[in-house]
Amino acid sequence: MATLNMLHSERKPDKLRSLGILALNGMFDEMDAVGVLRQAAQDILPGDLAIVSSFGADSAVLLHLVAQVDPSLPVYFLETGKHFPETLAYVETLKKQLGLMNVIAIHPDPADIKRFDPTGELWETDPDSCCHIRKTEPLEPITEQFGGWVTGRKRFQTKERGVLPHFELTSDDRIKVNPLAYFSDADVNQYKIDHGLPEHPLFSMGYKSIGCAPCTSVVAEGEDPRAGRWRGLNKKECGIHFDFNGAIASPMNAAKFTLYKDGAFIADPFHAWEDGDDAATARYKHVPVTVFLANREAFLDNQAPLGLLVSPGEKIEDVEQDLSRFSSIAIKFPAFTDGRGYSTARLLAERYHYDGEIRAVGDVLQDQIPLMRRCGVNAFVVTHQPTREALEENRLPEVAIFYQPVGIAEVPVGTRPYLRRAH
């Protein structure tokens, strides 16, 4: 199996690595689930494989395989803070009954929760962002430590998973192993019976696929097992899986994120205000100044997180007394505009001492970002690819000439330093 080990240890061109995955699937396509897992853990990625389990309705089957192959394999459980109490109890039940020796809970970053989901209700308005901060972000640094990881996904669960193979190559060149890919619903249930595995406490109540409590509902007779996940929404996956056909979720990277803050592109919980939005129930919306002023009392009574959108010509002074209401203030910089956006940012930062997020939106380009930062902007919505690359590579242009000085250290062009007045 030495040549298969090279699939992970040597970085090869994508085409060759993809062919290697096809070879793995061809070699082990007919192997049973425990055989697939044993090959992955002992021959293909020895010491370099992690298990990711939701401890949901069918998790006992995969974890029983783990216990047979190697009960010391690391099993990572995403403790999102939104699980049913029954799921947390089930974790302890399976650990004890199966003899799992290395179950590790992964928690979301408290700073991300405080920033993006302070009320714990982000799942209502933006489940994708909720999944990102509670699942994808915490899991990503874990999977980066391993050459591969194991999931409990199965082809029968959804039509999107209908082409699921035993082995996948992820976008970040890791091997994802799906030992149960070819299991049917009947296979899963029979396996539980054959091995005396305990059911999840909610399974008998109609929960056939169990995730976070707010986004999980009972499945009706005839529905696919995951129909109860994010019911009523155009959402099938939490975002941690990039599958064989590419149709389930995006790769685990920040390529789709446009909000740049604190040195990285991150998930953005905020959305643009739309006609028809209700001031009393809006959440994570950047409200235009004119809309806020026209519905001020309703917005102030609304306790959900809100942002403010300031366009050129609008006076931030008009909402001075209400600035603390907003956790984010977006300043619009249209193409070929004047410097009013910069002045708005300076007013917020210097006159009003606003300490929340000040973000630039619109035509945000790399030569503007240093100037925006000088004026107090600390977040940027970037859609221009060269600017994105410049931020990622830390090669923004430097500003040495100041036409509008900030503080007392900068001197505008044409001014003798000794003529500057001390502030």
C-alpha cells in the first residue's frame, strides 16, 4: 500500500491526485464498510485520519465501525451550543457502550458568537452564516491537521448524495472517507439491530436526521431522512461537505466571502435592506439612513442586531443620538465619487467615538483601502478580485502624502510642519 500513502504525503498535480482517488474507489468499491474504514485508517492514512460525527440518528453505526477498527481514533463532535439535550446525553451513552477512547468536542469561537449571533437567533434569518460560525469555522482548523477525515454520509439520504463514493478528494487536497456511502436505510436499521446499538432518544419520535434543535424537525412517512433539516429553506447541508458532484456545498475556504476584517475574509451575517422589509422584525440588515429616520421608533423598539447604511449626501449627524443602536455602519463608496465617505468615517471615529464596525461597501479598491483605514474604516466588502488578492497577500500600496491629515502626526502637502497647530 506504499503507493497509496504517497497520495497524501506527496503533493501532486490535481489531475494525478484525482486519478489516485478514482483508483482508490475502483480498488475498494466492493469492500464492506468496516473494510473501507480499516484500509483508510491502517494503510492509506495511518495516524493521519480523524472521524467527524454528529452523534445523530445513524451515528452509532459509523462509531461502531470505529470501535472495531481502532477505538482510540480521534472522534470530533461539533458541539454547536444548539444541540438537543438528548443528543448530548447520547454522546455519553455511545462513548461508554462502544468504548470510544478519544471523543473530542469542538466549540465555536466565543468571539464569533458574540459578534455574529449575540442573541442566539442567527439561525432564523441566516442559517448559512449560523452553520458557518458554529460548524465550518470550528472544524476547519481540525481537519487541516489530518490528511483525511471520515464522515457518516450515505447515498440514500438525499438526491444530492446519490453519487457519493467511498473516497473523495476535497478542494484542499485531503481525502474524505465515506464508509457507509452504499448503505441503504434498511441496511442502517438492520446493522443497529444486529449489533444491539442504542437508538438516539429522538429517533422513535420521528427525527430521522438530527442536527441542531432549532433547524431539525420530525420527518413524515415517505419523506427522505433529511427532509426535517432546515425545513422550508433552500438548504440541504451545513457547509462542511464538498462532495463528489460539487452540488452539495462549497469547499471549506473563504473564497465566497467578501467581508474582510481582522486580517481575513470571513462570513458576513449582514444583508442589504430590501423593499418590503419590516422595521419591527428586521434582523442583520443594513438600514439606509432615510429608512431609519422614517421608521425610527420601530427600529429602536426592535431588539435584533441591525446595521446602518450611509450613502453620499446623507448626514451622519442626523442619527448621532442613535449610533449606539447599530453594531455595524456601512459607508457606501460609489465608483468615481467624491470624498464624502471618508469624511463620514472620520466623523464616526473621531467626533462620535463610534467603536463598532465601520465598513466600506461599493467600489472598494486596493489603492483606497489604506486611505479608508486612516479614516477609521475597519472592515471592507470586497468584490474586486485584484483587490482581494492584494489583501490576501498583504501588498496594499502605502500612503505617504496626505491631503486630509488625520491626528497630529500627518502633514498635508504644501504645509510647513512648524505652521501646524497643535491639537
